[in-house]
Amino acid sequence: MKTIIHRADSRGFANHGWLQANHSFSFANYFDKDKVHFGVLRVLNDDIIAPKMGFGTHPHDNMEIITIPLSGVLKHRDNMHEEWQEVLAGEVQVMSAGTGV
């Protein structure tokens, strides 16, 4: 297996004010033809989300989503239930998204 190193300072970056996103692979407005994906891995983002902010409801299509907060608490609500899930720093949340989360 060939080793490919993508250094942190070579990632794509987007600052949305409430969200600072570092993209390891081509994603959203960041495109690098050499970093389209890695096997079946399509997205690997390192995001910093401002307190009390977050993503609005949005769809996911047939993917696994893994979230690992490094600090703080991430609250997540899926579109199938009205309950909130809290993911604490150091915990891991794994979701399977088919036609929704």
C-alpha cells in the first residue's frame, strides 16, 4: 500500500464566521484534483463551530458520519425524531445515513 501524506497546512479552508472548516479532500468550494477522495472516503473535515451555532437541517445520502468533538458539547437532532443527542468532548458519534439521518 502506498503512503500518501497530506499535511495540515495543505488543506482547503473556509471561514463562514460561525464555522471554520478545514477540508482534507475536495469539498464544497475547495477543489484539488489530487484530493478528490481516498478510496471510499469522500470527506474528512476538521471543523470549528462557534458556541450556540451549527448546521441547519440538511440531507445526507448513503453515508457514514463520524463526529469526534475535541472540546465542548455538540448537540445533534436528526430529521426523523424530535430528540437531541449530545456528544461530549472525547466521545464518538457514528451515524448511518441512508435517505436521511
